[in-house]
Amino acid sequence: MFLAPHRDDASRKEQAIAADRLGYGAVWFGTGRNSVGDLAFVEDVLASTERITVATAIVNMWVDEPETLAESYHRLAGRYGNRLLLGIGVGHPESVTGYRSPYEKIVDYLDRLDAAGVPVDARILAALGDRVLKLAAERSAGAHPYLVPVAHTRHARSLLGAGKLLAPEQKVVVDEDPVAARAIGRPYVRTPYLGLRNYVNNLLRHGYTEADVADGGSDRLIDDLVRHGSPETVAKGLRSHVDAGADHVAVQVLGPSPEVELANQRRLAEVLL
């Protein structure tokens, strides 16, 4: 279950507790551009749940120093063991002043996490392109690609190889009216992602055209990036990622309110779990 920062922390904590009780395997907390190196909110969620894995999605390498993150990791790992997973990445150039040499930044960050004793299997890389996907296979538990179609999942698995975690994010709207569902989902694709070159270039590499990524996204693009329909139809779309090689799908349930999202989280659990 992926919980984006467009909802307040109280709502996201409530959804995490519900996900734990319903039997979801992990909850991913989107961080936006905020500093989260102290992992204070993650700690609160870990303390409020019993079994679910809590993952960051993502700690931005330009915002939080690896030594700070490592110190927080060791504090929580001592209490909660492998229920904590550090999702880390470089974000996108439009959001960071001084963004440069992202690959070198990732390598340096991983080197410093190594030096601080953070295990390889306790961290996962946000990865879209081939170079970072290969690095994720070499130096982390695997990859957590965001806003990707099934074609990317299949390609990512071919690069990661067997035995590495592949956990793509997938947006969903539980609504059988496609017009209404697209009206909910399109804004979450259009802003900011269709204005960010790393996401747009990735979509163009995996079967979409310039027309698909223009003007808020074509219906074809939105339908692939925001699965919609009945719980059964949405579940089928999620399983297509698994069939393509994903080990886990970080499901981001979208709706007009936290209450609706929580209700649909429960409806999906009845089919998925």
C-alpha cells in the first residue's frame, strides 16, 4: 500500500494501521521533497502496527545525509528488525537546486551507507532507467519504480535478475465509471509527473508517444498508470505486474477523500488478500 504525501500524516497513519490489520504486506510512505532522515513518522507507524513492513518512498539523497539516515535506521532496526525498509533515491532534477551527476550521487550515498553499517538488504533504490536498475541489483535489495506501466516491470525484472525485490507503484481508482475514474486519476499523473523529464522519458521508452504524454495524458496512458474499475478488475490489473515479474505492488488508492480511500483499501483487500 503506497500512501502519498497529499494526505496528512494522521490520515496516512490510520490507513497504515488498517493495512496492517487487513493483511497487506507493506506500506510505503511517500515523502515528497521533505526531510525525513530522522524517520520520526516511520517510527510512529512502526510502533502503532504489529507486522507490516514500513518503507520510505523515498528518502531524497539531496535532502537527507546518509549518516543521519543510518543513525535513524540503526535506532529503529534494533526495535523493529526487518520491518523497516529504506527506500532511497535522487528524485528528479526539477525539484533540487544543484542537481548534478545523479548516478555518482547514488554511488557515493550507498558507499556512505555501507560505511555506516546499513545492510544492503535493508535498502531499496528508486529506479527507472537501466543504469540505476542495474545498480539497484548490485547494491540494494532491489528496485521501487514509481509511475510505471507493466512493460517497465517486465523490463526491470530482466535487468534485476532473479532474487532481487521488484516493487513497482501502481495507482488505482475503485470506480466502474471510466470517465469519473479518469477525472480522479489524471491530476495525480499530470502534476507533476508529466512535467518531469525523467518520468516522461521513461514512458516514451516503454511504448507511449509524445501525444500520450501531452495535455494531461491520453486515456490510454491514464488507464495504464491509474487502474480503475471494480475491485476485481483493479486486482487483475495489479496482478499483471506480478505476472511481468514484480514481487510486490505498492498500491496507491486514489479517491476524493481519505475516508473513500480507506473504504476502497478494504474493498481491495477482500479480493487481493
